[in-house]
Amino acid sequence: MKRRKRLKSALFAALFLFPLFSTALYSLPLTETVYTIPEGGVELAFHEEYVNVSHFYRKEHIELGFGVLTDFSLWFRFDLLHGEAFEMDRAEIGDLSLKLWYYIGDYFNDVMHIGMLFRFRFPTGKDAYIYPEWRNLCLGNHEITLGPSARFDLDKTVFFHANIFFTFRQDRNEDFYGGFYLNPVNEETYVKLFGLNPFAEGTFLSGERLKNDYFTLSLAVNTNVIHPFIPYVELYGAFRPYRGKITASGIPIEAAGVDSFLISAGLRYFFLRAVYLGIYFVVNPLMDIQKGYIKNVIGVDFSYQF
């Protein structure tokens, strides 16, 4: 009898609690969450955003994700930009990005979960240093972002998320990947530690190259107490550790002319464990003093995992 009760309890947890728990795992608009696609799985996600800078632009992006291994997933993202919110004719290609995610593990009796993110931006969009029209919609330059993402569970009903990422950004007219030295027969390769020696001139981690690089910090909380509705709020900021002047200091983009601070709130409805439709709103509380930067964003997102 006791064994039968334990079996029923396990089945109840698998059928009901797991769907609730899993809804905490999907990536949020401003925050990367500890979400790993099951091995062999595929995720298709779509976001449509109305971004208010000087006026409302429309930005669409499509993400295709793959569960490569049990603890490793990757996503491709493609952006499409529109100069007006409801304009259908004129469109520009935005940046392309590749996100790699490795799930490290669970700690403190499954209260904390942690993983590592690597994201590569490829400049398929217009250069924000040169073309003002598409600034804050695409960058048009290379970036590499890396850092840990963590989730903290409170009674399996409230979930806290935290990101600490560092981004290497291509400076104007900089040979971004030229700081790496990979020729195995060249002595300089080993002196400069393949470009990772911060004390050698011209390496990827040299001080001059790091001046325009920046940190992003994000905190978020969501709950499943009203499942299938999942509400959440986020705080997001970006800043450049080097406070001196750089070539992009006067350009109103994140971590160049602007230290960004954004607040987001949203709601998702889960039709099934692997299918949701959401709406969110992002606001910049410093919009009155950050001219040319994002004022607010209205977005709709959808994800289907199969």
C-alpha cells in the first residue's frame, strides 16, 4: 500500500509539478535563464517588438535552438528591422547571433542552478557607429558575450534569475579577431598566449582593446502560482568599466554614450509545457536624460519546442 502511494505521488509530480517547474526555464526578454533544450529537441521562437527611440520602430527576430547534448544547447537568431511600426514595404536586415549554453549543475539541494553562456554577434546589420537610423536596433559590429547565469528556486513556485556577463565589442575600424594568434609555428603565438596575454601589445585582451568593452547585469523573478499564466519582472543594466573617453563616447548606444538601465514586466500563457505566447513591456526610467537611446519597448513572444 505504501509503495502504491509513493508511486502515485511520483506520477503526480511528473505529470503536474514538472510542467509548472519547467515553465520557469525559458529565456526572458532581458534575462538569460537556466534553460537547456532536451537532447535532440528543437525550439522555434519568435519575437515582435515595437521599439520607441525617436519614434516607434518594429523589430522582429526568429530563434532556432537545438539540444545538442544533455547539458549543451545552441541557438541561432536572425533580426529583421522596420523603420516604422506598421510599415510593411521597407525592411533592413539586422544582426545575426549564435548563442551557446552549457548547463553546469545544481547546488544546495537543488535550490541553485547554474550554467555558462557564450554569445557571438555577427555584423550583418548596419554599423551603429556610422548609420544613426538603426542605432539601438542593431550594432553592425562583432561582439562576444560570456558569463554565468543562475536560477534560485523558492518552494518551486517563485524563481529568481541572475546574469553577470562581460562583452567584448569591436571598436570602430578594429580588426576584432586580429587580436588572436593561432599560427602554431610562429613563436609570437606562444609569447602572446594565442592572443590571451593581457600584458602583450595587440592581443585580444590587451588594455587598449578592453576600453570599449562592458558588463551587463540582469535580475528577474517569475512565479507559477497562477499557472498556466507566468508573470515576471526584470531589472537590466549595462556599463563600461573604463570611464575615459572612447571613440564611441558620443554615440547614444548601450555601453558607449549610455549606461543603460531598463525595467521589464511581462506575462506568458502556456498552452502546453512546450508552447507559450507572451506579452511584455520594457521602460527606460532615464529616458528624459538619455537622448537617442531606447525609451520603451512593447513586445510579443512565442515559443514552441518539439
